[in-house]
Amino acid sequence: MKRYTSLLIVFLLSYSISFADEIAFEKNASWADVKAKAKRENKMIFFDAYTAWCGPCKYLEKNVYTDAGVAAYYNQYYISVKFDMERGEGIELAKEFSIDSYPTLLFFTADGKLVHKYIGATDVAGFKSLGENAADPSKQYIVMKEQAASLALADAAFTKWAFQAERLQDGRYRENH
């Protein structure tokens, strides 16, 4: 009996260790639940907008979200969630956030305000940097967009924002440019 108990403990420990090496995405949570949890824990939200057929989405899932360094960073600072934009609540969220390219990676404050956006896949280093930039108000795309609209950006910051807007295919870029 002790042998089976020991094997069970080893199995559970190895399972929990392997689980710690990937981003802990909220499972079966509604968008409202995720926002409430983020507010309660005072963490930002990382939102992966994906589809089942998306190759770059699968790359992130297999090669980036499973990196121990990425997982440690995102699990410490973010409540992470994934929504299939073609199923369930994802259909309405795709409309609400004007998502039509996949993957689209969104970052929200603990209060649920969208502050940063990225379209496409990236490698481990790029994804960790993306999370760090999303947490820095001076590098948040949406914040820079608001500042650009009110003409509050210096030339270098405006150029950086314009480059990001073009990359994100942000239609409102043309209105502000």
C-alpha cells in the first residue's frame, strides 16, 4: 500500500510541476468572471483571442505558453484567458473588441480597460517582452493611441505609435495620422 501511495504522490508532484511550466489559463470562465477575478487579485488580464484552425495560435500554445519563464511571469502578473472567437462567448467578444485577425493578444488593466494589443505570434523572448510592455503605461498601445489623438505625444513616441498602428491594421490610425 505504501508503494502505491508513494507512486501517487510522485505522479501528482510531477503533474503539478509540469503544470507550473505553462501559463495557467482560466478554464470555463466567462469574461465577467475573469474581470472580477482580476479586480479581486489586482492583476492585469492577458486575453488570447484565437480560433481552432489558426496555425500561429497553435504555435503559441505549443511553443510559447509552455515556456517556464513565460509561465512564471504571466502567472505572477496576469489573469490569463483564452476565447475561441468562433464559439460561445468568443463570438460576441470578437465583435466587442473588433477582432478579425488571429491570434489577437489583448491586455487589460485589473479594472478591465483595454490598454495593449498585439496581432500575430511571436517567440518566447518576444512574448515575455510583450507582457512587460503591456504592463508599462509608457509602452501601452491604447494609451499611446489616446495620447496621439490628443496630440500629447512627442515626435519619437508618435512615430512608435504610428508604426504599431500600421502593424495592427488599426483603421483609426489613418484618422489620427
